[in-house]
Amino acid sequence: MAVAVALALVYVVWGTTYFAMGIALETMPPLLMNASRFLCAGAVMLMVALWQGHALPTRAQWRDSALVGALMVFLAMNCIGFAQTLGIGSGLMATVVTTMPMWLALWTRWGGEPVPATSWWGLALGVVGALLLALEGDFSASVPGALLAFGAPLCWSLGSYASRRRALPAPAMASGAQWLIGGAMGMVVALAVEPVGALATVSVRSWLAWGYLLVLGTLVALNAYLWLLQNTSAALAGSYAFVNPAVALLVGVALGGEQLTGWVFAALPLIGAALACILYGRALIHWLRRTWPARWSAV
């Protein structure tokens, strides 16, 4: 039940953050937006962890939290923000994000953890489904924007893998340390390259979107994702990358007045099949082996 709730939060909430981030970036500088968001979230989680009675991280735990925070918060999130400001199309962005679970599964396999064949099948189906879904969007991109877009899931996957393997403190304290350090890194760079005075002209609409990203996108959904990384397979935790574009598309239709073409109706069954392979593939193979052992013994 806990896994289902965490997946639902990551699937639905993160699917809406594409729309919210676009609104926030209308009047907010990207580095300041991300840095302030994660600094606030990190401070909140740190206070929650101390209230729960957790000790502050050890020196080694601060070091490992800094590694995860640098990869996921500072590098990955700012790559996405700058890619959007450099004009990368929504279709290309949605497609590139789907490579994240592939990278994560690869690091997991290289690290010695088994990745079932059915998970690889699901990841492949998910990429194809997301690619079809992305045909609803815009594939325009500049060279710097494309490089940043491809760097985002690579950094995110490395940070996700590190969070599974490094010695981190209790979950609330780990989240607080990672977000605080990653946000602080972003703030140092933001203060050097972006005008702080621009925050005085941020619209109410953008501040509301920033608040949504802080509370639901970070404090709720990101905590759910970090919990999934510790308690489920890498493929299942990363499956949000296939579902989020579908949710984002539906949000764009409902709130942004976007129009759908026929691609979505071909993409959604593939994404559903991808999730089925990741969630139930091994159980299905076991059942087939018992039912038709001669035919399925080699799978």
C-alpha cells in the first residue's frame, strides 16, 4: 500500500510540475527559483528531522549527502531550468527525461544488483511510448539547450544511484541535508550570475507556482521518490519518467488549452504495458514457466 501511494504521488504530482515550472519561469530567474526552493525545503526537512529526534549527520553522511544534493538538486534541476529558458521544445524535453530510468538501471546493474529482464523490457516499452507521446510537443532545440537537457537525466540517475548506495542519515535528515547543500550550491552561483533585484518583479502567478513546486513537488513528491529508491527496485522507482509526460500532457489540455493528436492514443497503451512489465513481469514469467515449462524455461 505504501509503495502504491508513493508511486501515485510521484506520478501525478511530478507530472504537474512541468506546467508549474513553466509558470514560475515566466518571471523568475531559473537559478534563483531552484536555489530558493530547495534551500527552503531543506531547512523545513532539517527542522522536521530534529523534531523527530534524529541526530545531525556525521561528517561522512554530510559528504555523501553533498554528493547526492550536487547531482540531483544543483546539476540536474538547473540543467532542466536552463534548457527550458534556452528554448528546448517540450517534446524533446519529455523524451530525454525518459532516459533516466535506463541510466539508473545501468548503474544498478554495473553495481552488482540484478535487474530482471522484464524490467529492461518495460524500460524499452516506456521509452517508445514516451517518444510517441512527445510527438504531441515541440522538438525544437538549440545545441546548448539539448546538451543541458541530456545532462539532466544523467545527473539525476547518478544521484539516485548514489542515494541507494551511500551511507545516508535517516530519511528526513538525509532529504534536509541533500536539499540544503544542493540549494546552497545553486544560490552561490545564482547570486553571481543572476540579478537578485529581479525577484521584486516576480508575478503573483509565478510565486504561487513556486509555492506549489516547494510544497508538493519537493516536500511531498521528492520525499516519496527518495523513499521508493530505498524500498523498491530501481526500475520501479524510475518508472515515473514514462508516466509524468502523460500527466503533463493531460494537465496542458485541461489548464493550458492544448490540443491532442492521435499519438497519445498509441502511446498510453505502451506506457501501460511498460508499467505492467516492471510491476508484474517476473510474476507473469513464473506463471508461464509453471504452465508451459517447455516453452518458457529459457526466458
